[in-house]
Amino acid sequence: MPRTSDVLLTALAPAIWGSTYIVTTELLPPGLPLTLGLLRALPAGLILLLVVRQFPSPAMLPRLFALGFLNFALFWSLLFVAAYRLPGGVAATLGATQPLIVLFLSRAALGTAIRPLGVLAALGGLAGVAFLVLSPRAVLDPLGIAAAFGGALSMAAGTVLTRKWQFPVPPLTLTAWQLTTGGLLLLLLALILEPAFPVPTAENLIGLAWLGLIGAALTYFFWFRGIARIGPSRAALLGFLSPLSAVLLGWILLGQALSPLQAAGAVLVLASLWLGRMTGGPAPSPIATHAHAKTPAE
């Protein structure tokens, strides 16, 4: 069983990601999803590169760009498409299928056993998210549904491949590399598909600083570290904390009502996380967690 400190640090990532919606809607201009993703990823990645002062070898670049594409460029692009075309509750619930996808991808890519308790925890968390955010008036748009499922699949694949490839560098270095490659890919998409960002206000700068430095640089360091130490399946289950955090922040900061059904959903999510921690998993790799070598990943 993983150490409690490792689980808690990993859990901080999705808990903080839950603030993305409120920061985006309250502090940032609408209609620029790719540009906002770019401004969230690339500056944070470049800052971390200055901190770690370590660059990947040419042999690492294909896999790094693949991970940057899956974890950031594709995932964030599909996430915003789903957010624009679906009610937030539907998008969050479809996105919460990610832990189930991770279980099966881990089996295929890592040989990890699919345990009944893990499946039960994933299904329970999915039901809890549905109680938290779904509305009877939800409208189902086919393109939005496809984008939401595609985003869940993209992040799940990125999570599993991050563990499989195990770059022999510290988590902070891996975070810098992935944010930078993902940001460069988002730069290309934003230049082609979106207008220029307006002159930023003080609120815009605060929102971008939060999403970039805290919501990207810090949280993805915790996330990649957690994938290495507790395994992708357990880490993916912690993703249920993101919609839970979003609902609680809306209740605390915006005065949004919290119904009895939502409260029951919150309890179900927490129970699923506890159940997920009871599931077994592969031991963490010393390469993934402690290595500081500069040789290319094979």
C-alpha cells in the first residue's frame, strides 16, 4: 500500500484542478480555449526548465511530444470543446470515466491486474460525480459527448504511458519537459485557429498566474510524481476530487446551492477513494521516483 503522504500529495493535483472552472469564468476572457491552454502550459514549462536546467536528449523527444500531446494539447482542447457544447455536469461525468479507462489501459500496457475492488471504486466514484453535477435538464450534444470521452481517453493514455516509459529524471524535470512540449503544440493550434489574446487586465494576469504556476507547474509535478509512486490506477481514481472540488468551491465562493443529492455524491466519491486505496498495485519503480540520470529513456 502506498504511503499516505504520497497519496495526499497526488490528491492535491485534482483538488486544485477543480478551481479551473471558477478561475476561468471569473477571471479570464471567454472564447479562447487554446490560447488559455497555451498560456497555462508554455510559460510554466519554460520557468521550470530554467529551474531544473536539464534538457531532454533527441532520443527522448518523440515520446515527450507524444505525452505533451496526450496530457495537454489534445486533452485541454477536447476539454474546452466539451465544456462549450455540454452542460458542466455532463462533461464532468463523462470525464470521470477516466479511471475505468486507466484500469484497462494499464492491463494492456503494463500488465496490471484488473481487480474487482478497483472496478467497484471507479464505478462508485463515477456515480458520485453524477450525483454531484448532473441535472435532469442536461442536453446531450453528440460532438460534445465525443469530445468529453476523447478527453478522458487522452488523459488516461497519457497517465499510463507516463508510467510505462519512465523517463530516468526527477518528476520536476519531467513536468517541465511535458508542459513545454504540450505548450509548443498548443501554440501551433492557437496561432492557426484562434484570434489574438486581448490586452490582459489585472484579473486576467492573476487568473493566468494561478492556472500556470499552481494549476499546471505545481499540480503536474505532484501528478507525475504520484503516477510513479502510487501507480496510474490509484492516481486516476483521485481525479474524482476535481469535480468535487469544483462543486465545493462554487458553494463556498459563489454561494451556489448544495443539494442533499450532491452531498450524497460527495460522500460516495470519498468512499470510492478510500476503497480505491485498498486495491493492490505494482511497486513503484526506483527509476521513476528517484533517478537523476540524464540518459535517454529506452
